[in-house]
Amino acid sequence: MTTAQSTGPGVPATLAATWRTLTEATSRRTGSTLAALATVDPTGAPQVRSVILRACDPDRGTVAFATDVRSAKVHELRVEPRVAVTVYDDATGVQLRLAGRATVATDPEERRRRWAGFGAHTRRAYASPTPPGTPLAPDATTTAARVDEPDDAWFDRFAWVEVRVDAVDRLDVSADPQERVLLTRDGDAWTGGPVTP
Ligand SMILES: Cc1cc2nc3c(=O)[nH]c(=O)nc-3n(C[C@H](O)[C@H](O)[C@H](O)COP(=O)(O)O)c2cc1C
């Protein structure tokens, strides 16, 4: 974990708690697995949608999700890589607001490795020959999945997006009084501390 140079009251403990939450959320389904991902579109308007957090790397300070390379969010983050990610787990009362920069993985080995970890249901999300958001024919209710297509066509549509987290805002509403800690990263060093909730 990137705690070596961390300073400030509550910084190491908040970092540890944050990456513990994210590690659990990406190892099994928890209240923090489903995240809200915010981007900015080319007009400057905010866009937000749900994504499943699929991996995190506490050492590098990253979280990752899978998506369709043709989706609006990918177009948006290629233009403006700064994104925000929020999770809230009702079971613990902890909200994490993460800010960082998103990149679309290009390493073929990494993409293959991530794809290999997906089940059939997840892979089928990439079966549509038309990009997400394409209007359907008037009589169609859903896109016909091209199950006859080679798996490679589906794989080509899949994007693995990694967010390098640069800021953490952790709010614990289960505490009385509530506790909020803000952290920012400069290189591998995190600084910050408690703030008024
Ligand atoms: C429970 C749930 C989980 C979802 N998980 C993902 C996901 O992991 N990746 C993804 O691209 N979209 C996911 N979606 C769909 C997105 O919220 C969104 O509708 C879609 O990706 C299109 O977004 P965009 O047009 O902003 O790119 C999920 C939706 C729900 C309701």
C-alpha cells in the first residue's frame, strides 16, 4: 500500500480502511461493489452511471472496471480522463468518494487475463454488434445478441478501465458524531486528515 510517506492525523488508518473496503468489494459482492462513476462529456455536462468495481491494487492505488469500448463513458474519459467514483455500503455506513484519472488498458496480455476471469453472463454484455445507445428498430425490444459470432468479436469490444486514485473522501455516517477524512496523493505520498463532516 502507498502508505510509506503518508502523513497527517488519521492518514494511515484511513488509507488502510479505504483499501480494505475496496479489496473486499472487488473480491466478493459487498455494498461497495456497485459504484457510481462520474465523467464529464465533451459539452462539459456531468454524466454518471453505475459500474461494477472488479479489481483494485492498493500498492498502485488503483481501481478498475470493465465496459464496452464503444460506450459514451469511454469516449468521455478519453477526452477528459479525470473521473469521480463513489460507493456507499449501507451495512457499514461508509461512503468513499474517489477522484482520479482513468486509462483504458492497451496491454493485450492484461486484457486477455481480465477477459478470462469473466463468466458467460458478463461476456454476453459484449455480444451486441451495435454500440451501446444505438436506437433499436421500431419492432425490437432488445438487441439481438450475435451468439454465433466468434468470442474474439466480443473480446474486441471489451475495455478494461483503470482509475488511478488521487484523492479519497471517506465519510463514516455510522459513527456518532460522523467522521470524515480527506486524503490527497502526491506521487506515492498521501496527506490530509479529518475535516468537519
Ligand atoms: C447493477 C448495474 C451494474 C452495471 N455494471 C456496469 C459495468 O460494470 N460496466 C458498464 O459499462 N456498465 C455497467 N452498467 C450499465 C451502466 O450503468 C450504463 O447504463 C451503461 O454502461 C452505459 O453508460 P454510458 O452510456 O454512460 O457509457 C451497470 C448497470 C447496473 C444497473
